[in-house]
Amino acid sequence: MRIVSYELLENGDTINRTDSKNQRQGLWSITTEARYGEDGFHEYGSFVNNVRQGKWGKYDLRGHVLAEENFTDGKRDGEARYYENGYLFCVGNYLALKAKYAYDTLLVEDVVDERMKTVILKADLGSVRHGFWTYYKAPSMKVVRVEEYQADELIYQKEYPEAKDSVRIEARMKSWPHVTNKPMPQVWSLDKNKRPVRYTDFPENTQYVTPNVRKNIRELNGLIAFQVPTQFY
């Protein structure tokens, strides 16, 4: 692989690298300007052969964090965190489907008889919600709603207007096998090589999240390069 273009940050780091095949590689900082009534934003993360991989951060144009998502082969996969005015208000989980097949097959639990059933999904969906989605009241971090998904199907929803209800949330989440590193008795996929899905445990730290701030440090070739928050990685 030969890098033919890149941008240089003030600290000497290289970003926005492109190889001889015009594929994006390594760390990238991408700015989308505001248009059509929608706010602009910055994104920061890694590409491998022009495909998003690993953790990506999304920020508004003032530098406040909007989202932190994980990607596998360009699709959202695993834990995702969403923010409003710099405060955490939602933690959810995605499952990336296998793009090399037309369909992906999962085993999920039937909510009526608790038996395992097969669900077949089109792989072109990319990602599906799978696991717990917890919503908070910012900035107090009080739980206001919990949703549970299996292969993008909502199977459980509960509003929690009182703080004491958070104990019930924690108890329900701890009843799931995903709180340990041991494989589940009933696997979530027919593919034996596929690891069990990771879910979100109930957070112990209920302090609000301090907004991440990025500062403009240099203008290069008409583009703005940004200093990446040290707490991102």
C-alpha cells in the first residue's frame, strides 16, 4: 500500500491519508457543513481500505460530542452512545450483519414461550438494533426508559419515571448471560465462529459526561484540521 496524499496536524500526526487506489486509510477527520436546514458536524475515526472500522466520534461544529459508535466492515456494531448538548442521553447496541451473504440467520428467544427461534434478515440492512437501549434524562443521568431489541424487533419497553425503578432495570439486565465473558447456552447465531453479541450493562457511574471540545489548529489546502480529543481513544 502506497500513501499518495495526507494532511499533517500541528503535532506531527498524519490524517486523511489516501493510497494509490484512492482508498481512504488510517485516521480521518471529516467535516460536513450545515445545509438544507440541517446542522453541520465533524466525524473522526479510522478507515481500512475505504471502509469504516472501530470507534468513530461525531461532533457538532462547536466541538461538542454528538455520538460515539463502533463499526465493523463499515456497519454499526456493538455499543453506541448518543449525546445532547454534551450530555449522555442514550446508550444502545447494534449488530452488524454479514455482508458477504444475501441473508444473515440469527437465533433469538421467543418472547411468548421463551423458546429459541430462527430469524432470517437481509444482509443489506447493514445493522440492526440488538440488545438493550437505555435512555437518560440529561444531565442528571436518571433512567427514563429502557428498550430491548432482538434483531431490530422491540420486545420490551418500560418507562421509569422514578429513581427507585432503576434497581429493577439493573436486576433485569444482570439476569442476562451477556454480563459474563462465558458463551451463552443458546447462541445468537448459527455461525459457530461468530462471537456472542455484547450488550450494555447498567452504568455504575451516574455522573454526566463532560463535553469533548475540539479546537481549530490549522487550515491546510482550504480544509480545516482539528485536534482530536485526548479522551477519544
